[in-house]
Amino acid sequence: MKKISITLDVSKISKDKIIEKSYKNKDGEEIKQKIYKFDVIELNQQKVVTLGEGWKMLKTHFCVESQTKEEREAKIPQIYIGEGFCFEKN
């Protein structure tokens, strides 16, 4: 299993895309959530970021805000919010 570390720039998150949701759990307690959806996309080609003795850090993914069907159809540019990295031994 490969671990992917994600770094998000929370200042780029659109506050209007945070969804507030509540429901009752099995004990009847009300649970409130704030949900933010984003997509993690694998790069076609990994990029070496840093090399160390016996290891390397690779940029392998990037993160964008999820879009609605209407936003995709209107060709609104996606908002880049972060990136993903993996570490490998040499």
C-alpha cells in the first residue's frame, strides 16, 4: 500500500462550497457536519521534488474543488487547492 500525503491551501477553498448537514444517529442524537468535497487527480507523469540519501519525494497528485454539472458545462475553470506527494526508497 502506498501512502499519499495531501497538502491543501485552505485559503483557496470557496466557503460557499462547504455544505452543512445534520442527521440523527442510532441513539437519536443530532449530528451536525460541515462537508467539503474536492477531487484528487493523479498526474500523468510523477515529478521528483526532493532527493535524499536512499529516498525520493515525488509529486504524484493535485487537488481541485469539485464542480457541479452546471459549472463543468459552463467551462468554469477549476480551482487548484493542493497537491499530493509520495515517498519512495531508492
